[in-house]
Amino acid sequence: MNGLTGEIVFERYAHGWSTVRHAASRAGVWFPLVLLAVVKAAFLFAAYYFWHPSIHDHVAPALRRAFGVGALHFPAHVLMLGGMFQVFDLAVTIILFPLIAWSVLRIGDSLQKRGSAGRRLGLRLIASAPNFLLVWIVFAGGWKGLPLLIGEFSRDLASPNLRLLVGLSGLLAWLTLQAFLVFAPAYVALGRGHAFSALAESRRHAAAWTPLAFLIVATAWAFQLPFQVAVAHSGALLGSVGGESVLGVLLAQCGFELVALVYMFSAATRSVLSDEAGT
């Protein structure tokens, strides 16, 4: 689409928010994402309270193998909690992709006013699972994997200015990548082709609506930004408030990510449908 104006972009951006309100009233959209958040919260509690006698024999060896002996000693395990969660978050978000897929399918049904029954939606989920998995590996790899790699790389840099430069460059690269991927799950959920065509269509749609794509991704990121900043200063939180504050921030981040995902998928699906309808 050529000749985009700020008014047109803002109008579609506003329509995305109205879509979120519509999707938020559907329990089927939230339930699978809440289950995913519960799994993440369970990991956080287990990693923080690994010393508790009821779970120590099971959790401590797993943490030591995955993250080293530092994960079992205070205060290192508190300072490492954010990094450990990033790794677990990436893995579980990909492994439990059917929960994400179910939510995206529900959003698409809601916007098309189809109201598919659970059994019919389940069959569609099974049929689209291979394509959704491929798309989701690419999308989640960028959404969660790229910040993890940037963080690991910048942590080894001695110069604060260089770390800042790498961080800002990484953020720009992340926003750009996600802007071109954000519509791909919607194309799969709406049945618009296989994984590779969905990724290609997402790139085309983002190229036509570049400001909107960046706005959608930036808005979703903004829901989690305060918590990411707080976790980056875990040492200060530990010293001033206590270790439980780091755990609380990460738990809150899990909750706000639900809103970010529902917003992102709703706004992206609405934009795809609007493009197809010529509105």
C-alpha cells in the first residue's frame, strides 16, 4: 500500500486497540496463555526456592546442570534468576507452542465472527500445527532469543559506552526483525498458506505498513519494558528491598506478557483482515 499518511496509520493502530478489547472478552483467548504463564511462574518459584526440602532433591541437580553451581548459592542465584528465566522462557514458549496457537486461532475466529466449537478448533490446530511451529520458532527465536544473545554478548564488553552502543543497536535490530515477523502467526491462523508463505506475506504486509508494524511491536514491548529494566538492576533490588523483589518483578513480567501477546496478535490479525477487506 502506497501513500500512507499518519492519519491512516493511526486509524488502523486505534482499530488494533478496539480489537484487543473485543478479544479480551473471550475466555478462550486468555486461558491457554494463562496456562503458559503458570508454567513460567512455577519455574520461577522452583528456581528461587530450590533449597526447600520438598523440592531440593529434584530442582537443585537440574539447576546445577543447566546453569552451574552459582545457581545454588546466595546471592548469586538471585542475581542469576533473570538470566535463568530468559533461557527457560525461550524453551518453554517454543515447546508449548500449541497454547499460543490456540489463542491466535481464537482471536482470528473472534474477529471473523465464526465462533468455532472447541472440537473444530482443535482439529484446525492439529492441521496447522507444523506450519505454526515453524513460524513460531522463527518468531519466538527473534522475540526472546535475540535479546538473550545480545545480553550475553554485551555482558563481556569492558567499556560501558560500548555496551550501550551494542544494546541500542541490538534493540533496533530486534524491533526491525519483529516488525517484519509480527503478522506471520496471523496468516497461519487465518489459513492463508504454509509457514514460508506466511513469513513472506508478513514481510510484504510489514513493508506496506512499516510504521504500523513498528508501533505494534513497540507497544507490546512497552508492556514489559519496566520489568526488564528492573531485572537488569537485580543487584540494586537485592540490596535495597530483598531477593523476593526480583522474583516479584519476574512474576509481574509474566502477567504483563499476557496482555502484550493478546495485544500483538489481535492488532496484527485485525490489520491482515483489514488489508484483505480493503479497509
